[in-house]
Amino acid sequence: MDSLSPVSSDSGQRWRFLRDVAVFQLKLFLDNVRDFALVPISLVAALIDLVYKGEREGALFYKVLRWGAHSEKVIDVYSAIEQHASDRVKVNPVYTVDAVIARLEGVVMREYEKGGTAASIKAAMDRAIDQLHRETKEKGDRARDALARAADKLRLTIGKLPGEQEEKVEGNKREGNYEVQQRESDEGDLRA
């Protein structure tokens, strides 16, 4: 009789989750195939634009970019999180890839305009990268600490990992405590 009970709402959420996982994997595959194809296509388009003058500089290349941007919106890899709007991550515009490249490009241009040599450009780039590292260090440290705390909680919840258990047994064997460890292990199995 219990096997005929109505399906719970948890089951519906579970199937939605499994569907989202499967769709995400499919979208990642499609996105990667598209990216893999865009590498040679964009390079060939850029080469054609360099050799043959179009209606404007880089016309074919930018057409490929527009196609890539459109296909990215069509694939919409991360559409599953739209239902979880409260979890939106805010991106600091200072640390986007474009912003970091613009920053480094600015360093190179300033050094070039000053008549800098390759060594002075390299030193300026190193200073700019070091500054980025200093600016992001605190956030990186917080993320690393949060990850370590989560790993510790997981270890407490799950117990010792198989590799850690084997290391403890090997250490006890070397110290002559193997029988004690074996007894503790057997007692733990009996309790479980």
C-alpha cells in the first residue's frame, strides 16, 4: 500500500534537479563545441580581413563575434539558475577579464609612450600584476578559509576518508599498534 502513496513534492524537486543537471551537461557540450569551432573560424576570418579590405576594418571577424554572442544567448548555459535569483553573484567590474586586460594594456602603452624598453615594460607589468594580487588577496584568503572550514565539516560528518584510514593503519603498524587499531576498527564496524 505504501508503494502506491502519492508522489511527494520532494520527488518533483529531485526530478527538476536531475533534469537541470542533464540539460546543463548538454549545454556545456554544445557551448564547448561552439567555442572549439570559433577558434579556427575567428582566426581565418581575421586573416581574410587582413588580406582583403571589407566594408570596414575587421568586418568578417566582427560578424563571427556577433554569431558567437548570439549562439551563446541561444545555448544559455546557466539558465537553470534563473529560478534562484537570490543567489545571483555580483561581479566587481574592476576584476572582469576585459578590465584586467585593459589595465595591463594601459601599463604597456604608458611604458611604450615613455620610450620604455622591453625590460621596463616587463617590470611595469610585474608591478601591475603584483598590485592585482594584493587587491584580491583578502578575498582569496577568505575563500580559501571557507573552503577549508567546509572540508573540515565534511570530514567530521563523513569520518575519516579511506586514504586517511590507511595512513593511520600504516602508522600504527610501524609503531606496533596495529592490533589496537584493528580492534578499534572492528568495534566501529559493530556500532555502525
